Amino acid sequence: MSLAPFDHQPRTRLIYGTGTLARVGELAAEVGGTRSLVVSDPGIVKAGYVVRAVSFLVDAGLQTRVFGEVRENPSTEDVDACVAVAREFQADIIIGLGGGSSMDTAKGCNFILTNGGRMHDYWGTGKATKPMLPLIAIPTTAGTGSECQSYALISDAETHVKMACGDPKAAAKAAILDPELTVSQPQRVTVCTGIDALSHALETAVTNKRNAFSSLYSREGFRLCHSGFSRVLRDPKDIEARGMMLLGAAYAGTAIENSMLGAAHSCANPLTAKFHVVHGEAVGVMLPHVIRFNSKLPEIAAVYESYFDGDLADRVSELLWEAQMPRHIADYGVKEEHLLDLAEMAAKQWTAQFNPRAVTVEDFVELYRAAL
């Protein structure tokens, strides 16, 4: 790989280790927080992690309010509901505690709370003109890597189009990576988020924006996730493997911030919008076919070979089988007559432009057909 230019400035402090949730109060106080809004979802509230986080924040002297109603694949409606709570409470620091949906909602709230308008105004990059509140991100899944990214993925409540809204000011001031928080998640969540993290490591490794810096994180992210995934499936309480997955997902998220994603994610979003396929499953079912498509370029095939000694596409399929995930989109109700509509939607996804091999609508039809 030629050494493409890059400009990297670390924005997020990473705190990794078992039990590090206990540091959320001191970290919030360090960045000047006095009124903290904890943004989370009902599952994380039920697991007791929100109560623990709130106790640490209160012990550090912060007044705290909880918005615990985040839904999967958050929409503009979710963000607006969160903003209403944040405004009423007059929050001056935001804590995103949960999966990617909670962290995306927290970031989306931050955009509107500090800069006004609506989410559509920030679709793209660098559109926030005013400072934003400090954000602390605490992932409870090893998946999106959102804690290391400055983008919020928010769906339009009416069209279901996913808007990537990014700004350096939206990046978390600190991210707490505590493997203990991932142990209680259901097996299906572990599987879907784990495959998503693996896909991030593999897609970022080959995009046309990849560089020497992002490649370090892609490679280490894949090594950690690939090593930890099967172990976690065999023993959900394997805290070391949980830590490998959590750190690997964060590294892959760092790679996304610097190199973006590719065609597997472009294919996944229409499956989610049209057939309600969970994001991790949608990416996973398409990833082997995108790997084979990109491998037609010799330099990309060489990258894949350096990641795995064998057929990488087959290895991803093996992991899907091991995780008991569908390996055909027909299992979700997709039929031949749906392929063109899906392909036209996929071609409009923002990640398509970063795929190392140019992808036409016809190519997307063939990718979906191969996965059918």
C-alpha cells in the first residue's frame, strides 16, 4: 500500500479496563460538568448499569438526569425527545451509555442542543458552527465503535434514510471501555455487534481513503475481534475475550473515523430499511460477497491475504455459521424482484463512494443476487 497522506489529531481519551465505569464521575468533573444527562436505552436501564453510572456521577457532585428511552436505529424523533429532556434539565455534559444507538442519540442531541435547528442541518461533515457540550461515551456492546467517532448516524423518521452527521466537535472527550458492561448482553446482541465490529475492521482496511494510520487500527481491530469472537460465543462470561472484542471494536471505530466504510455497509442499510434486518446481520450476510467482489483488484486481495491465511470470505461465512446467523438474504424475505430496488438504494448510500472498487447499480444487483 502506498503511504497516503493523513492528518490525525486524537480527540477522545480512552480508558480501558474492568471496573472503569467507576471513573465516570471523576472524568465528568474533570471536563467541568455539573449537570449530567445520561442517555441510554431500556435494556441498559434494566441491567442496572444506568443506576451505577448515576451513583458515580452523584458521588462526584453532579446533578444527574436520565433519558433512558433510546430505540434501536435511532431516528430524528428519538433525538428530538432527548433534546427536550436535555433542555428542560439544562444539561452541561452528556453521557452516552449503551450501544451505538445510545451514543448516536447522545451526539445527535448535542448537535441540536448547542447549535439549534434539526438533524438534517448537520447531514454531512463540519456543519456545527458553535461549541458543543463535553460527551463521555460508555459502550456496553462491542460493535459500532461509535465511542471513537465524531459521526452520529440518525435516520429520518419519515423516509428512513440514514443521515451521517459528523463534526470534530461531536467526538467524545473520553470513552470508558469496561468489559464488565458487555457480559450481560443477550447472545443475539453479542453476535450482531461482534459481526459488525469485524466488518468495520475489514472494510476500513481496504477503502480508497485508507492510510498508514487507519491501517494500524484496522489490522489490530481485526486481530482482537477475530481472536475474541469465537471465545465469547463458547463462553459468554469470558471477560478477557469480552475485553478483546470491546477494544477491537473501538480500534475499528477509530479506523472508520480515518478511512470510512465500503460496499458491505451500503448493501446493509437498504436491507434494514426495507426488510427490518438488524444492522449487524445485514452487514454480515453481505460481507463475504463484497470481499469476493473487491478481491478482483490484486492489491485488495493482497490486503485480505495479509489479514487471514486462507479464504477470508469463506472464513467470514464460517463465523456467521458458528454464530447461527443467516447466510442468505432470502431468509429475510428478499426475492429476485426486490433486488433492483435494493441496489438503487445501495448505490445512493454514502459509504459506496469509499469502496476500493467502483460499484454500479448493476454490481449491487449482482452482490444481492449472490447473497440471495
